[in-house]
Amino acid sequence: MHNKVVFHAAKAFGELGWPVLRFNFRGVGDSTGQYGEEIGEREDVRAALDYLASDRVVLAGFSFGSVVGLTVGAADERALALCGIGFPVSTPNRDPESLEPIAASPKPKLFVQGSLDPYGGPQAMQPWFETVADPKRLDWIDGADHFFTGYGEPLKAAIISYFGAIRA
């Protein structure tokens, strides 16, 4: 919740006039509970959507949070669009079929990836992205690693560029 990637994403959505809610999954930071094998974390995302009580939400997430959040957002009618940042398509123990609900979603989807990301670099991300249903966009931040170190502004610009058209 307090890392620079999440901060820049939240700032971009805030500048677009979207409501922003940052939260930690159970057991992260000062939150209570413990890791829930992605099942509990999906419950956390649904609770956040309940808290927002809005039907115009872009569900965005970073790294593990993007897989969990976009999985929920793909199925939840309150999520208008999806945004995966540092989307980890090539992590150990990740069943590629677990990403199918995201890939099949007809909702607008933006993926922002660092070209040097070991979990979602071009060799892993590009073939998966080709299977993703339209509408979709994949923005590469050349030189950025998984944490977009030193590339917060280009990350923010990619989000504003894509979602500014949806907000209008």
C-alpha cells in the first residue's frame, strides 16, 4: 500500500477524478490476519469494493495484487475496467489457467510493464497478452524493473493516457 508503484498509480487515478482506495491484503503491513492462498485476498478485494459502494471502479493492482484484484474485477460488475501493473505472468507456482478469467474479460484492460521485469518481461508477457480479449493495451516502460524504480512518472502517464479516455 505504501510502495512507490501503488503511490504513483493512486496519484494518477486521483488526478483523473476516480475515487482511490489503497489497502493491504490480510497479514501485510499492519493489517490483521494471514495469507489466505489468494482466496482470502479475493475476499479483501470484494470488501474494498463493498466499502467504495460505487459502480464505476477501475480495479488496479500491482504485482500479486494485480492478479488477485483483476481476477475479482473481471467477474464483479462494479469494476468498469482493469489495470495490472507489474503483472506477474511468470512467477513460480503460477498456474497459467488461473489467469484465464482476466484474459477472457470483455472489460477495458491496461497492463503496464517494465521491460526489465523478471516476472512479466517481454518474453513472458507478450505471448500471454496476445490471448487477452479486447479492449486492451500493453504499455512497456523501457528500462524499468518490476518495481518501476525511477520510472514513477512514466507509469503515472500511462495510466492517465489510457483511463483518461474512459473517464471522459
